[in-house]
Amino acid sequence: MRIYPSHLSPVSLEPQIEDFCVVDVDSEFGQGLLVLRSFQQGETLFRMNGILTSELTLHSLQLAPDLHMDDPYVAGKVLHSCAPNSRLEVATQLFIANRAIEAGELLTMDYEETEDVLFRPFMCCCGEAECRGEIVGRQPSLATSGAELQTCNLQELVYELPLRERYPRRKPA
């Protein structure tokens, strides 16, 4: 059964409710995409769908300069990680597993692999060894000068710990 609303025409390999679920993660990250079954490294996860636009939005992903796909339903809910479990192949609009992904993980991607400039730059709190901290896009010189970065609130992170344990970015080894 499809996740996307009926006003969007179906596309092949779009996400299904048997495989993914949008969940409220916490006040810092908002909503995320929860994986409901296991996927192997290299496996196609889904093809994104949405509205093509020249405008950058909170839930859009860049397909080309001045071309974005606004997807507030699924792909726009994939959270950032500096060591993500998935990637977007822009040419095909397919999300692919970077590594084995277990049921119960949140789907992540590296926003700086696809976006020249982010709608809302932020300080990353992914906790990965490779964490780059400031996430602004591939071409930070294009970002609005003087824009304040959204930062992590450590008090909220501590308060929200039970939800983070419920929906880990990576399953404990």
C-alpha cells in the first residue's frame, strides 16, 4: 500500500507502508522515516515522489541547479547523518542502502551530498566519528550571509533520550 497521497501520480518503486513509517522523533529532529524491515547494502529502498519546483523548501531535495522535488511526505522526512545509512541517486531519484539497515532504524542521508544550499543550515548532532558539525550544503558561498545556524539543544537531547533509544539512527552492535 502506498504512502504518498492520491494527488501524486504513482511512480515505480515508491515507498510502501509495509516498509516505512513517518514517526515523531523528538523536538530537535521533528519527524523521521522509520524502517520497518531489513534492507541489504546496495538494495533499492524507494523512489521519491513529489512536486517539481524551482523553489528550495524545507522538504525538497535538489535534482539539478534551480530544480527541486518537494516531498513533504517521505523523502523530506529522511534525517541527516554525516555517516548515513542511505543515499539518494539524484539521476534516478532512488534511495539506496549504503550498508545493511535493520528494522527499527531511522533512515538517514548526507544532505551535503545533494544540496548546494540548505533551506535551513544547522549544527549536526549525529554523533558519528565523521561528524562535520556545521551543515550548510555543498556550496556554502551561496548560502545567505549572516544566517543563523540551527543548533542542538543539549538539555532537550538529554530530556528526549528515551525517544532516541526507541528510534536509533543505528542499531547497537
